[in-house]
Amino acid sequence: MTDTAAPRTGTFLTYSPATGKPIAEHPVHGPEEVDRAVSRARVTQGGWAALPASRRRDHLLRWKKALAHRLNAVARTIAEETGKPAGDAALEVVLTLEHLGWAARHAERVLRRRSVGTGLFTVHQRASLVHRPVGVVGVIGPWNYPLYTPMGSIGYALAAGNAVVFKPSELTPGTGVLLAELFDAAVPAHAGLFTTVTGAAGTGDALARSGVDKLAFTGSPGTARKVMAVCAETLTPLLAECGGKDAVIVTGDADLDAAADAIVWGALSNAGQTCAGVERVYAVRDIHAALCEKVAERARAIHPGAETDAGYGPMTLPGRLDVVERHVSGAVAAGARAVLGGAGSVRAPYVTPVVLADVPESAAVMTEETFGPVVAINPVRDVDEAVERANASRYALGAAVFCRGGRAGAAIAARLRAGAVSVNSVLGFAAVPALPFGGSRDSGFGRIHGAEGLRAFTSVQSTTVQRFTPPITLTSFDVPAATRERAVRLARALHRRR
């Protein structure tokens, strides 16, 4: 396919972020195609939900095995569509396998029926609850981690007994198509249970309006609000992960070499295009200058490119180049110091590392999601001020703390409003399948991963079974008034004692 190739009617082209050359052509699925996918999924879902949990586990583990066998092919597709280095893409697949395996193996334990205690006046009842699949789950995925991020919904929703219709980003549809193909090959008896539909915003809108029983969305807060408005029309539940402006706190007794190494990786990996990546750092004033120097020294050795030894690739979404340039230029104009790089670091399609210091807290680079290889390091008086500034963001997704001693770090972490915090590492929580992931405020709501991620795609049914006829039946019009009054006096006397 040449640079001049044009898509056919009803199709669209994907392009290499590094070269601008076309990669592949995909269909634009409209409302009719999306509705058919959802209807087919609904028919298939009943049989899937009726399977013993052990059978669903075995099917999903076969899918995981197929992904592992085709790891290189999947990673190659991710790298081609996003521009990230092959090694980063392979790591994304590995993390996905970890989560899929965990969801498959733990769904039965997490979601099985369990008994709950009853009170004094309901001792004659046996009470239990069970988590039931919601039905068909729609998933709208992002382009920055086109496998790992949506699979936090897809894999967990399937493990919980649901069917899934997946709309990947129009920048990375090939990854979603390959994922569905591998599922069908591994689980042929349940064709239609997991389907990928492709297209841009119109396809996502059609999925939100298709009658799915829940929608999981990953993207910007602005787009999430539009999706939420559509879901509100039919009261369709929504799980939203909308990015972050994650902060790192570095105390005076921290290992600065370890902190600098983690900050550089957290800020620059995947060209900074990570929702829980490092964008802000608050360092106690005594060690601020030394930390800035160490971060700049390490970042200076990292370069973007298409070569195998490049630290990271191009900006996947070309429009982010203007955002990065605006944020960096605005910060410097407002008085920030460019420790490394600057506005000139933006050289499409790449951005070389940028390290800023002493940035006004009102600058866009401190308040808006930059989503590029840029990190701002500001001095603070003490940990209290660091916590205050970290919490001041309208985002609340992830964070990290570097200090001497895990207990001290955990105490600081407990004061942060972020949904996930790593102590003496960055993004440590992302590799632990048992930990839930998600945020609040402009970072969205709901959780994927872990037990909470499984339960997120279920509805709870409460059941009581009367074991014997109680001496006094209060739920009957035949109960004498005097009997009811004695019961009320007894209850009041018991509760007044505590």
C-alpha cells in the first residue's frame, strides 16, 4: 500500500506514527453492524454464563495460551500501530497475560455465592448473596496501551460470565481485531461472545446506544462526559478511566538515585503517553537541586526514535505534539527553568526528554494532562506541602512516594487521594493483578483489575430462605397490635444498651 492509498467507502486507514505510511484498512462499523454484534453477543452470553466457572476458566486459559504463543505477532501489531519499541510492546502483552490468567483463575472464588449473617428478628432466615453477570459489556479502548488497558475490562468481564463487544481506538484497531481472532480460534464453541467492531467516534457512539448492559470507557475526561450523557439516556452503567496528572513525592531521606531512575522511566516510557505516568514531582527543598540534576542526567541519555535501541517511540497521536509544545513554552514563559530540553524538544513525530523545575503551580503543565515525555520537579517545604500540592490536582489516578522505610512511605501514601500509590517504585500496582485500578475526580470512576474488577461487571442478587416459622411473624397483617408493640419495646431496650 502506498502513501497515496485512499480508503474505500465505508473503510478507514491506519498509519504508522513514525513514518506516516498506511498500515492497514479497516471497516467502519455503523449502528446496524454494532447492534448485530450486541444481539449476537446476547444470544451467546446465556450459554457462557450457564457454564460452570471452572469451564469458563479453562476456556480463558486457552485464550491466554494462544496469546502467549502469538506474543511476537501481537507485540508487532502493537508496535506498528503505536510506534512504541518492540520490547515495550512485548512487555504490554506479558502484563496482559498476567491479568487474564488471574481473572480466569480467581473469578469462581470472588463471585461465588456466600452466606451473610442475620439479625435478631431475622434469625429464622438464611441469607446469601451472589454476583451475577450483567450480560453484554461494551468496551471502548484507548490507543496508548491498546491491549493491556482494555483487557482490564474485557478479560475480567468475560471471566465474570459476560459477553463483550470491543471498540478499539481508530488508531489501533488491528490490535483489537487480532485479539478477537485469537479468542475465536481458542474458544470456537462460543462464537460471538467476544467481538471487535472498528471505527471512530461514530462507532463508539453506536456502541453506547446499542443496549449493552454496561459500558467501560478509557479516554479523556471531555469524551467521557459525552459518553456518560449518552449512557444517561438509557441509564446504562458506565465505568470510566479518564487519565491522570500523577505526582511523585520525594522526601529528604529518600534514595535519590533510585527515585531519579524511577521518575525518568515513569515520565518517558511510552513517550510519556501513560495515564498513570509521572508528570509532577514534589521534592523536599534540601534535595531538590540534587534530584533535578540526577533526573536530567539520566533523561539526557534517553533518546526517541525508530531504532531498536531507542528509549521510546513517536507521539502516537499527532495532535499531542501541539499540547506538549504549548505546555512547555507556557511554563518557561511563566518563569519555569528548563533543566533539560524545552519547546525545541518537539521535533515531529518525536519529542526529546524535557525536565522542568520551579514551575508555577497554575501553569498548564502542572494542571492539565500533558501526555508526553515531560516532567516538572518542584521544591516543597516539607511532606505536608508535598501532599497538599499532589492532592490539589483535579485528577486522582496514581501517585508514588520515595522515602526511607516502607512504613513511612505507606503513611504518606494513605494521605494521598490517588486511587493507587506505589512506595519506592512507580506503577508498581499495575503489575499486581489482585490490586484494583482506577481513580476519582477527572480521572473517572469505577475499578478494573482484582476482585473489584471482577465484581464491577456483575450485579448483586440478595436471597433469603425462611428456615422455620418464627414465634412472632411481624410481616403479617394478622399480628396482634400488642405483639407488635412488645417487639418494638424489646428492640428499643436492646439497642439502647449499645
